[in-house]
Amino acid sequence: DLLGTSDVELPALEAMTDTVKGAGIAGEVESPILGHYGSMGVTLNWRTVTENVTTLAQPKAHQLDLRGAMQVYDASSGEYKSVPLKCVVKATPKNTQLGNMEVGATQDAVSEFEVSYLKLSINGQEKIEIDKYNFICVIDGTDYLADVRKNLGL
């Protein structure tokens, strides 16, 4: 179902890290933990409060299929083209702002979610898939947690 049009702030991929220090290291190194990311959030900024805003406030996971069209310039042909961007997230609401009530102005409602699953496709090619609950971290075709799943017997 089309829920509407909104401005979307996509998640940031901030690797979890641990400080490594000790014999053989000249100081400290903030070492990323392979395939593990901090809290990922997505924010939808709406012009008005609609029934869909309240539906997305239900305290359960929602699968959101976010789509956009990016304009790119093809230097070889000298033409502008439209490239599809698709971001699928499984997300649970953590903040719903109903916005303002002002005469002749937008309400500026906001829906904020915690993301546990993310799949990003550009021009039909899957570029990123992160599934925190199933130990999946695929970036540009490489599954960085495949060995972890194997070692854990998953």
C-alpha cells in the first residue's frame, strides 16, 4: 500500500568498535567489529498527520519499502538518466511527533523508527543487506558474517 510521500532520513551505518591495546601495538586502535553496527534509525518527515502516520505508530515491526529516483549524468552519452533507489527496512516505531497546528502551515509530523533489517538496491543491484537478528551483513556481494554463522552453527 502506498502510505504517502515524505522526506526520508536513511540509516547511518556506524560500525561497533572495541579498543585494542597491548603488547605488540604502539598505542590503541579502535577496531571495527566485523558486520556489527550500532543503532540504525530511519526518520519519515510528513507534511501532515494522516491515518498512515497513526498506523505506523503501532508498537510493532513494520516493513517499509522506500523508493526514490536519482538523477545521474552519463558523461559518455552526455545525457541525464533516472536511476531507481530502493531501500527496504524492517523497523519499529520509537517516536511519533504529531507536529504543529497552525493556520495555513504544514503540520510537520515525524515518524522515527529503530531499524533491525535493511536492504539497499541501486539501479536494481543489491548493494547492502543487514539483518541484525539473523547475523547477515552483505555489502557489495560479500557476506561478512557467513563465517560467524557457520562457526555458531546457525
